[in-house]
Amino acid sequence: MTEPAPKLYPPPHPITLALGLFLGLGCAVLPLIPEPYRAYNFAAFGAVGLFVASRMGLIPGLMLALGSKLLSDVLNYAAHDFQDDYLPMASIVASLAVYPVVGSALVRRTHNPLRIAGGAVFASVLFFLLTNFASWLNQALPYPYTVAGLLDCYGQGIPFYRGTFFGDLVCTGSLFAAHAVLARYYFPAERTAMLPVENDR
């Protein structure tokens, strides 16, 4: 009798879910804090998606990242008296999917901090490129439909991206570090099993 093939991902772990939900919901309610008292453009939705997808699979990562972002957008829309300028932007929500995809494909079960950081940077840069390309394509501002116009759009987007990039790195590192400590010292059943093909311990 042949042994069943090992599962690609471990079963859902409560600590993984708790960390993802805690940070995702925490960022979702940021619009309720007055703007002078919250970090400019700081967000952790991508970090949540990357982390959860790397430990539990693509679908849970997508659900938590996109769900918390949509909740944040709805709260932000309500906080600004339902003005059209604050309606959720489909291009931004859709672009967040790159984080769970990268987490599932490149950071799956690894404990290597360089690989995790590299995955976070890669996903964050992809998000920046996609969202600003969509902004240029949809003419959020009147950039000409030329290479120079596209580059100008990317350049103008950098100040808005700084907080997002910082949030991606800090929150990704915090999630993976917290999970590693909790799994090692308090919840050994949640230690992430390495894939047989990986050697990066």
C-alpha cells in the first residue's frame, strides 16, 4: 500500500488565522482614526495576504487581504460622508491579489528571512507598478498616453507609495516573527513543516 501524498499546505492553524485577522481588522478600522493621528498611506493588507497565503494557501490569503481592504474602503467611504471620491477602487483591490500569489508561490513555508523579505519587496513593487499603470490607463489624472506620461505617473506615485512600502516590510516581518516565536515556544503544533524540496532553514 502506497502512502498518501503529503498535503501541500498544513491544515488551518488558529494562530495563523488570529495573527492575520488581528492585523487585517486593525488596518481595516484605521479610517475611523482622524487623519492627523494615523500614518500616511500606511497599510498592512498586502502583508496579511502574503503571510496567510504562505502558511495556509492562496484562497485564505486572498480572502483576508481583499476582505480587510474592502472593509477599510467601506469605512473610509462612510467616514467621508459617502463622497464619490472615496469609493473603493477596483484596480487597487484587485492588485492586492499579487501579495497572496507571491506568498503562495515564493514564500510557501519558508523560514528564510531573506526569502521572506525578498517576497515582500517583490510583491510590493508589483503592486506599485500595477496600481499606477491602472491609474495612468484610466486617466485618474490627465497623463498623456505616452511612455513619458506613464513614467511621470509612476514618479508622481512614489510619495504615496512610501508609506505602503514601509507598511509592507514592517508588517510582513512582524507577522512572520510573531508566528515563529509563538509556534516555537507556545504552540508547537503550529510549527510550519518545510517542503521536502526546500533546504533553507
